[in-house]
Amino acid sequence: MSFVLPTLTVSQMFGQKTIRPLTAATLYGIAFIKDRLIAIDSLKGHLLEIDPASDNSKIINPHQVKEFTDVTGLGIWEDTLWVSRDHSVYLCKLNALGLEHFVTLPYPANGVAVWDTTVYISCQRLGYILIFDRETRKEITRFYAPGVGVENLAVSEETLWICDRTEQTVYAMDRATGEVQFSVLTPFESPTGIAIHQDGDTGKESLYIAYASEEPYIRDNPNADPNHELTYRDRTFIHPLYYHYEPDKRYALSNGYLIEMSYAEEIAPLDEVYLPDVEWRIALPSETERQKVKHVEPIGIPFTEEVTDGQRVAVFKFDALTPGERHIFGWKALLEVRGIKYRITPKDVENIPELSPELQSRYLVDDDDLAMDTTIVRRAARDAIGSETNLLRKMYNIRNYVYDELSYGIKPYIDAPDIVLERGVGSCGEYVGVLLALCRLNGIPCRTVGRYKCPPYSEHQGVPLQPDFNHVWLEFYVPNFGWLPMESNPDDVGHGGPYPTRFFMGLCWYHIEIGKGISFETLTSRGARLTKEDIPIGDLAINHIRFTILKELPAF
């Protein structure tokens, strides 16, 4: 069988390009033969050779499509192709493609990778990655699967790379010991395949990830009434995964984007009011390990800037707001935002120092209507951790307890944790309230972060995007390591566990960090802060939030 070789290297052709192979429906396993990109369309059974420059694809198994349907994993070693399908793993010569049985598992085999005489097979139902000897076809050992989802594999030198679909994460595992060295979040959901390309000139290795999911879209159907209807279509593509590991700081960064965000208030009161000597404060984006603030400018009217507890805040001043008076004011920021994933284990936090008095007095108290003195919240705090004493395990147990007790639902207002626990349904803000209360009662400092997520449609670059709603999450503090992020509810997938940990000590590029531990927006008149019982900000103004994804950030 002959292949048409490209004239450019894969690195030159790919760059930051998203590869969307023509006709492909559901890409799973992907692999490289030098500079040739090979992928399996699991739905159609097409084994494809893909031209990354043009998205053109060629079916290289035109007479064996049936045999390759439902293949989920794909690996290549020298002149041999390996595939996982149903409960079994098969191999064949690349120039013949006649599948030969290798081994059968008691449960579905999800992914396969080969290095010399060692064969790695992932099996979600077993919860292990199984390692076989190629010659004897006997199992040598097995490693615990690092995530909870279906995992695909690739291997190079000393590293086994594991791509977990549910976790939205790629793990770098020592292929000899099974120890996870670090992990990175993928920039998109549902990663289904992973491959390693080695540049022939430099020897540098690059990771490429396949993604497969469905996306909703509005279809114009002239035979329906109304004409427009909501339906779904297949969405599959391949994209390079960039990462940068900081071993001393225990985190890894991944793909990110240059984003313009604007937040503006439009004075439009429900009832006309007179407010003298007004200061309107709006938190500005934070500078963090994963988020860099490149520029901030005012919208409508100028502001002065102050720092509150280490967080930048824009202050807009009015001599008075009078009946009939109208303004637009806010800020626009240019941000570089990447994914981040920390790798800290319970063993790492066994001998941590005591909390400082400042942290205890500020982040272990009820300062935001957390109902920490109620019976139901105190009981929940005890039940959540049981007899656990390790801080990281306590945090993990509290998260899972809240996920077990609550299901997600949007409400126009936020209730206190006691009411939320009694009801069993909460919004992201109510998840955060319960988590804050249970953590603080168990001696874990924590604080809120938010306030918005950029719509995760990176293909819509240069197009103004508006979030559907605001969003908050939290950070918890571990001595010797500092503040670590944790999402409020997205990992609560509603299946009763085990829950993914993709956003436990991790955030994706579309999380915009604003106002850590402080109020996002406050209003004072004559020096007195107005509360929602006085005049809710929402009764005075309409907020306008816009994101524009400008470009993907370059590799590290």
C-alpha cells in the first residue's frame, strides 16, 4: 500500500490549526507513521490518512470497513497496526490490514499503545491499564487508571500518555512504575484519541488530541412548523495539545487564548431614585499563574483604581445619581488565559504547618450568610469527612459529599446553605455556599472566585460572545502550596460517582478569575455601603458582558 507523503513537516502544516477531516463523523484513535497522520472513524469504520494542511482524507481500508467499525483505540509500532474493538485487541500488518486476535478482556478494551514488546491496554470497567508481553500474550502487570472515564493511550520512551474523555485531561505516567508525573487539561471537552509526533529534524515530540462529541444547532426545516428546529450533529476534530510543566510549583499549564472581556453597567433603574455621593466599585480581572492581564481601559467614563485585599478594583465616582440620569460605565480587559492543573497528593500535605492567625480569622468564619451555626450544616460538615484527618482528602470528601447531596438547578436568587441542603437542589453560587460552610467548619480556608466563564467556542474567533449566566467557584488554601482552585458544580455529572476531578485543583482556559475573596461589585452612597435590602444593584442597572476570543496563544 502506498501513501502520499506531504512536502511540509507535520509541525509546519499543523501549527495551531484545528484539523477537521472531510467526511469524518467520530474520530477515536489517532497515530503517526513518521509524518503521516492516521485516524480511525469509529462510527464508519474508516481508517483514514489525513492531510493536515487541507483536511483531505483518504480511506486506506476500503475493503475492511466492517472489521474496523467500532474500533476505539489505535496504536502503531514499526510496520504493525494495533486496534481495540469491543472486548478484544487485534493487530495487523499495515500493508495487509487483516486483523489477527491478540487478547480478549472480560470488559471492553478502550485504548491500546505499543512500545517494542510491551502492549498497554486501557479498560474503564476494570479501572486499570493492563500491560501485556507482546510475544507471550500474557499480562505482566497492571496500573490503576488515573481517571474515571474512557481512556485512550499513546507511549513514547519512558512516558505513557493517557487521554481521559470524561476527565478532559491528559496524564503523563511513568510507563515502568505507573506513577502519574503530571496532568494537563485539554482545551476542549470529550478528548477521544491521542498521538505523539516526533519532528524528524529536531527530535521534539508534540501531542495531538482527537475530540468527538455532538453539538446542538438550529436547523432550517421548511417542512416543519415553526421552520427552525433544534437538532444535533457530529463534531470531531484534531488539535495540538500544548503544555508546560512546573515541577517545583506542582502545576502544568495547557492551551490558552488571548481574550478581550468587557463588563459594563447601564443605569436603568426600575424605580427612579436619588443617590448622593456615589462610589460604584467593580472588581477587575486578577493576575494569576494562568491568567495574565495585558491591558485594562475604562468604558463610558474614567475610573480610579484601588487594591482591596490584593485584588484590583475599578472605582467609578458620581456626585449624585438623580432621577432620569443615565450612564454607561465599566471596563474592558485584554487577557491571556490558559488551562492549569495542579498535581498534589495527600502524601504531600501530611506534615503541613498550622494556619496563620490571619487565615483563621478571615477564612474560617461565617462572613457571608453561610449558616455555619445551624444543625443541618454542622451535621453535614461532620458527615462529609467522617474520621479523615488529611487536609486534601477532607477537601475531596467534602466535594463528593456535596455532589451526592445536591443536584444542579438555576434560581434567580441564592439561598443559605441550610436551606439548600434541605432542598437538595442548588445553583453554582449555592454549591459554593455549601462548600464554603463545610470546608470552614472543618478548618479548611476557602474563598470565592468568579465571576464569569467565556463561552468555550474557540472556533468563533473575532466574534462577540455573551455568557448565558454568571458563574462562581472557589479556592481552598493548603499551607506550603497556597490557594488551589476548585470548580463548584461542573464535575457533579449526576451519575452518583465516581466523580471526575478535572476541575479539582484545575481550571480550563475559559475560566476568568475576578475578585478573589472580595465582592465583585459594591455600591456606596455618602460612604455607606448599600445592601440588597436597601437597593439591589440589579434594580439600578443592567450589566452587559462580552467576550471576544482573538487568537490561540502560541506553544510554550
